[in-house]
Amino acid sequence: MRERQVVNALLAGMVTGGSGALIIRGEPGIGKTALLEHARGAAEGLRLLRANGVESEAELPFAGLHQLLQPVMHRLEELPRTQAAALRGAMGLGPASGDRFLVGLAVLTLLADCGPVLCLIDDAQWLDRSSADTLLFASRRLNVEAVVLLFAAGDDWPAPAGLDELRLTGLDPAAAEALLREQAPELTPRLREQIMKEALGNPLALIEFAKTAGVADPRRSGGPRAALPVTRKLHETFHRQVDALPEAARRLLLLAAADDTGDLELVLRAADLADGQAEAERALESAETAGLVRIDGGRLAFRHPLVRSAVYQGAPFTRRCAAHRALADVLLTYGDGDAAERRIWHLALAATRSDDALGAALEGVAHRSGGRAGYATATAAYERAAHLTADSRLRGLRLSYAAEAAVQSGQLGQARDLARRAESLTSDPALLAGLARVHAAVEFEQGFPSDAGDVLVKSAESIERTDPERAALMLADAIRNFSFSGDAGRAHEAAGLLGRIDVPPDSGLAHLVRAMRAMADLLEGPGNGVGTPMQELVAAARHLPAHRPAERLLAASLALITAQDTLALELAEPVAEHARTHGMVGILPHALEIIAEAQLLGGRHLDALANATEGFEIGRDTGQLHRFAHLGGVLAWLAAISGDDERCRRLAEAGIRYGNDHGVATSGALGTWALGLLELGVGRAAHAVGHLEAARHPIVAVWCAADLIEAGVRANRTEVAERSLRTFTEWARSIRQPWASAMALRCRAMTTSGDGAGEYYEAAIEVHERCAQPYQHARTCLAYGEWLRRRRSRARAGTQLRTALRIFEDLGARPWADRARAELDAAGEPRPGHGTDVASLHRLTPQELQVVRLAAAGLSNRDIAGQLFLSPKTVAQHLYKAYPKLGVTSRTQLGHLDLGTSPATGSSPDRRQGRFPTAAGEWNATSG
């Protein structure tokens, strides 16, 4: 009853436009399919879309999606052009996009256009990986589309993050007995009790055990079979039902189990080859009469997936091979679009020895699958192709391809196993280096970045003479990994190895080498002349086109380290816009992370919040956990500025836990910085010192040094303030950025006693007024105003404090604004009048802000949806909620508001139309 109520509540919400997704879990036979059927009956009058995960189709990319969307594919042309193209490619109707998350966006838009719609996905654990990723991505982005997705899945389906789950349990004894009395009233009390003990409340087991209660079973002579799992017992029950059928019926069932696409014509034609048409039809009738299969509109389906499993697993290996060969023979004459690939798979499953031609054909299947972003399918195809390959060198190569595809599909454990198998078959240094990158990718995501760096260093040393360019790139990747973990020593060792590799002196790779060696130096200390080599690399990357994102984003990351926020934006924003235009969802979180951090450095807090929130949500939806944790730290920092104590602590503590568990020092350091800033903002300086001193990542420690200096001064921790002042001053001198110099002057003023502090404050204010960093400018004005008030210079203090208050209010920095007001009151100075449009923007959520800005720029709801990876109905809902917050009633009025600087959402007309730089530039190193 409770389970039906949960489903009914989801369906009831659709009446008012509500959407949702639910995972229904439980063991086989527990009632998952029955609950889906209840939903189907309860949703009478709604559009219904259905799909069943099929074990034999788990290697066919987008097979499940094809089932689900086939009834609405006629509406494909109503989608935005790039989305329609992506979905056509996924369905094999056009060129592939290669981005399964763009396909997910297309699915979201299509379902929203079809709403209200109920999607029922049974046996989701057997969905192909591409379909599962796509549907889960769409599920997480549902809002007000009147779309509900119900997934029924076994426990072996990995739990998707961010979706609700409903676990089904067995019937209680009273309900189980009632079911048995209804289904088998002739059972004796003793048999009924025995079946209840064996079934453990599983409804399907109760029904099936009752059917065979009178069939001889040698296992029952010793009493109940309670020692076996229920699923195993059900297998045995179905085995006995199958064994009771004629031989031809058993052959037909095995053909259906070997194919399991539901193609009745295919199964009958394959059965005809062995038994003739008349006998095949009688066999089908026998199987259907026995209740093991059902026929519906030319489709054949097993009554339950366990029936199919019992048929297939219960047949000898030679008979299974014969079934696959018979199906392959029929598919040779099929006109179906995917028949050729299905035939190759059947032949591969029937093969009992090496077959070079078949291995080559299966490698072709893998290559085509990878082009459609079906990397899980590609993995399986490459692995099976390797199994069919006699030559050990070629077998190792195909296993290496399988390992690389497994990394792309997120099957990291399998990638590691495949890489190990490939390594045992080759001594080729180039191939081993590629496999080392697989191991490093797995270690980075599942283990520790520093261990991933060690793998890359060891491999690079083995090829530095034979392949110096590849070795240099691997060492550059290693240094980046060590920077994640904050391991300065190992980064310095990798930089030493990198320095001895000869590369063309004026090439892009040479710029990369110098910049990454400078990064290693920065991890050891804030000075060391890091600015020049990093700035050279950034300059070389400025001319790279947006469709080379890895290089641009690496250069943008280095620009951030040297506080070149404008250049970081110049490099990263075209990548984000290119990703939006072309639906490249996977790279967007990285680009948005850099953009948000650059906007933080530039004091554009609203923009940073909008972009960081979007990147955070997409990183969660796409499983980019490092990026998700890092952006969570950025959001925690922003929450600290705004005084949102609960959100700041939640995000910061999550980042710290993630950093500790995965050896990602940057995530933990960002979290501790945010907590320190939160305490500093409300005047708890001693607590702030404790947090800020714990931000031990070398780069983050430099970024938060100014806060630690202020906290140290206010907490009378002079030694902490002076030590941090030396660190920050060295860094500011090295990067030569005006706003950093202004901050250094403020910090010098705070640590200077007597009248000399005023000169430093004045100098800092003068520099601030020449550069755009409003938050730090306001911090300096506040500190100077406090200093002036204490020295009884109230009028001058009031001038500084009112400037600080206006800026803090515009930024939504509530605790800092409160401090400025308190100082003004203490000085007896009047507060400034205020009420700008910019201040009112803080009432919007980050996504509402993005939507409002794009709407003000003239984009339609559908265009905005495509930019932000939302449905048009969600965009409309955001506008509906934003209008009263801004005091407007229409889209036209938005154009008259000051909405601040537009975030990286492609609002520039030129960029929206896709006009990007095209000069490739010379630098072409990849970042990994």
C-alpha cells in the first residue's frame, strides 16, 4: 500500500506540472514490474512510454532509448537543431555527436514537449550504459515539465546519485498466506507452510512454487530448500517447467533467450532452420500455453526475466552456440538497420576458437560504437575482439583499446583489469605508456591524485628517449596531479625530469614545459619567479580555437594561479560558449569552474555564483566528482561571503571529507578557507585563524593569506600575521597584478603600528581605484575606516565606511555590510541611501539570474533552455518566479534593469551565433 501511495503522489503532481523520477528496487519477483503496471493503470489518459532493459542488448548503444522514444520520434524535428542532430545520431539516423549528455538534453526537451508523459523503464540494470546515462541525466534536470520516469531495477544496478529510491520488501506472513490461498486453494496446510518458508515473502516465488508443488523434486525429500537464495530456487522451478516441454519448444525458447530482442519473426525463422515452419509454430504454441512466453503485436517476451535466464543458463554451451549461429544465419538476410552488428555479436558469442576475420569485424563494431558515445558497448566489443584474436600483440592492442573505452564510459574497475591484461601481452613502450595513462586516470578518480602522478612519472621515464614529446606530456600531467594533492616534493621531482627532456625551444610544448615547471616551483613557495613562464604559456594559448578545450582550459588554470583573471576568462569563456552551442556537456563543469574562480578574483560574485552553481549541478549529474567537490568549495566560499552559515558549513565540510577520502588537497583547502572566512566575517578571529592555518594546499594557502593576516591581527596572533605577510608579499611581487599589490599594501597597513599604517592604507585605496576588484576594495575601505575611527577621524572614517557599505550591499556580503554599518554607527556617521537593481539581484537564485539575463538579451525560452541544459518549461518557471522579485511583469521590462555583468552563458550575439576564433596557433600540447 505504501509503495502505491508513493507512486500515486508522483503521478498526482503531474496535474500541476510536477515532474520526478524514482528508482524502484528489489530482488527478482518482489513486485517491481507489478508496481509499474499499477502506475500504468493509474495514469490512464496520459501519454505512456515504455522500455525494458534487455541483457543481450546491454552492449548496443542507445538500444533502451530507442525502445522508449520510438512512439514520439516523429516530433524530433521540433527540437533545437543541435539537439535533434544528437538524438538522430544516437538512434543511428545520422552522424553521431559523440556527447551522450547532449543526447540527454535532447531527451529532456523531447519529453517536456510531449508532457504530461509517464516513462516506465523495467529491468533498468540491463539498460545499455549510453541509454542509462542519458535517461539519468534527463531525470536529474526535471522540474515543471509534467514528466515522470519510473525505473525498476535490481540491486546490481549502481545507485544513481541525486534520485529517490523506493525499496520493495517481501509480503508479511498474513499477506503471503492470503496470496497462496487465492492462487492455489488446493494446497494442504503443510505444503502452504513449506512454500511460505522457501519463498520468504517473494510474491513471484509464492506463485511459482505453488504451481510446481505437486512436481517431484528430489531436493524436497530432505525438507525445505531454505538454504538456497530465492532467485536460485526460482531458477530451479522454471527449469522444471521448461523440461516438461517438447524438444522443439525448448529449442525455440533457447533461440528467444539467446536473442532476447523480442523479434518474433527472427526467432521463428531461426527455429524453421532446425524444425521446419509447422513444427516451429507448434513449439511456439507449447511455450505460450505453458505461460513461459507471451506474444504481443509481433513481439515475443518471457513472462519474467528469470525464465529467460533459466532457459539460457540451463542449456549446454554447445547448444547456446548453435542458437547464436542460427540467429546469425537469419540476420544475414535481414534488412534491419542494426542487423549487421547484431549478426557479428551472435557470431562472436558462438565462436569457440580464434577467428581473425570475426575479431576485425567486432573491432569495427567497437569503433562505430565509440563514435556514437557508446563507450560501454565499445569496451565489450574490443574485449570480445581481443578474445577472438590469435596474435598476442594484436590481442594486447585490442585490450588496450577496450581499457581506454572503459575509462570513457566510467567503467573504471574494468578499465584497470583490461589494462593489466593488455600489459601482460606487450612490451611495446608506446602501448605501455598508453596503458599507464589508463591506470593514472583510474587512480585519479578512484584512488589518490598523487598515486596517479607516480604512475605517469614511472612510465614517462621509460619512454623519454624514444618518445620525448609523449614523456613530456605525461610529466606535465603528473605535475598537475601532484598539485591536486598538494605534494610539492613529488611535483618538484617530476619537474626535474621534465627539465631534462629536449623539446623545440620555441614550440608550444616548450611553453608547456616551462609553465608546468613553474607550477612545481609555486608548490614549494609563492615566489620563485613563476609569473613569466606561466604568462608565456597563457599568451601562446590565447589564439587557440574554442574547439581545442583541453589546451585552453589548462592555460586558463595557470592564468588563475598567477591571478590573471581577465585572461583566464578570455580563455575559458569561449570554451563554455562552444560547449553550449555544440552541447558538449562533459567539458562544461571544468570551464565553469575556471570562469567562476576568475570572477571571484575579479569581484563579480553574482556571476561567480551563477556559473559555479551550474557547474556544480552538471558535475553532479555527469559524475565528475573531483569537479563537483571543487565547485562545492567555491560555493562554500561564496556562502561565507553572503553569511549563509548553514550552506557554507555543509558545502565546506563535504569538500573537506572528499579531500581527505580521495587525497584531493585542493577540495579540503577550499573548504577550510571558506570556514575561516565565515568566522572572520562575523568577528570570530581566533576561530578563523584555526581554519585558515589548516588550508595547507600551497596555492590555496597563498590565496587565503590576506584573510589569515587579518585574522591573525584581530586575534593578537602577531607571528601568524607576519609569517603570512611574507608569503603574500612574495606572491604579489611575483605575479605583478595591481589588485594583489593593493591587498598586500592593506595587509602591510594592518601589521604596522602608529601613523605609518595610514600611508599604506592610502596607497592601497589609490591602487584599488585603478582596478576592478570591488570586494577587496571594500575590505580595504572597511579596515581603513575602522583605523580612522579609532584615531578619532570620524568624517574621513565615514567616507571610507560608506564606500565599503555600498560595495558590500551590491555584492550581497551581509556580514561585512553589517560590520560597516556598525562602524558607521559607532563613528556617528550617517548611512548611505541605497537601492540599486544590482542589489535586488541577490533575491534571485543563481539559475533565475542566468535565465533573466539571457531573456533580457533577447533569447527565447527555447534558446535559453539550450544554453543552460534545461527544458523550456523550466525556463518559463524561472522567469515566472523572478519577475515579482525584480518588480517587473514582462520580458520587455527586463531590458530596462541593470542586471550586472552577464555570466558565461553565451549572451553575446556574435558568440551565440557560433563565431569563434579560428587560428589554431602553434601550441598543441594536450592536458589529459
